[in-house]
Amino acid sequence: MQVTEEKVSWYDVPADIKHLLVLAAENWENSAKSEEYMNQALAKTGNNTDVLVAAYRYFFYKNNQPMALVMATKVVENVKESEKLPDDWSELKPILETRKNEAEIRLYLNAYAASGFVLAKLGEIEKALEVMSRVKEIDDRNEFGAKTIFEILTRPPEED
């Protein structure tokens, strides 16, 4: 896989971090080496949201669901902190509904839905259902896939 740093130009990170992300992609087949590059990028950037999103996707597709969950949760926490979002769902829900078309809130919803999907893959069905139920309350167009995942998780076994 050939990836150039120009193709990751949307990441708001220094060139050395982009280089590490490119190396992680170029070494995809060598999981140990690839993961080393990803971990270096994470270590150098702390909680940079762009790198966390890349890491979530990386770990998800590498089938490292526990790490994918950690990364998706960190994205949720980053947005929650930067946007000063409340913890309580009854306070949070109206804010998300009102602002759901804003980039940061969409990122929050996407990462939150992703965490629910990963929870389902990890067998944490009740937690996954809670997340997906919440996201589908906000996501009337099913842009984040919460309705679909919720329906799959709640489908009676005879329909499988």
C-alpha cells in the first residue's frame, strides 16, 4: 500500500506525525511494525483528535477492538471537553439534537456510535444497545448507522 503524506493533508498535525501515519499504512502487512508507528504517533501527539480518529480506524481494521474502543472513547471525551458538553444524557441530548450538523458534534456522534459498534463486537451487548439507542434518538437519517446496529442487536434469533 503506497500512501503519501499529501494524501493525509487534512490532518492538522506536524509533518513528523503525518510521516508516522504514512509508515503505519505502508507497513500494514507487518502488524508489529505498523502498530509501532501508530503508537509512536499517538505518544507524540497526546490526545490530538485527528490522530485518535486515525488510530481508532487503524485498530478497528486490525481487529484490535479493545484499542479501537479506547481510541473512540478518547475522541468522545475530547469533543465533550472542547465543546463543554454535559455528562448527563438528559442535558446532553437536546444539545446534540440542536447542533447535530456542526462538525464537532458530528464527530462526537460518529465516535460515540463507533464505540457502541465496538462494544457490540466485544460482546458488551447491553452497553452497545444503550449507546445505539441514544444515537438513533438523535440520528433521524441513520447517518451513523445506530438504527441498523440497534435493529441487528435486538432482532429475534429466529430472524437470523
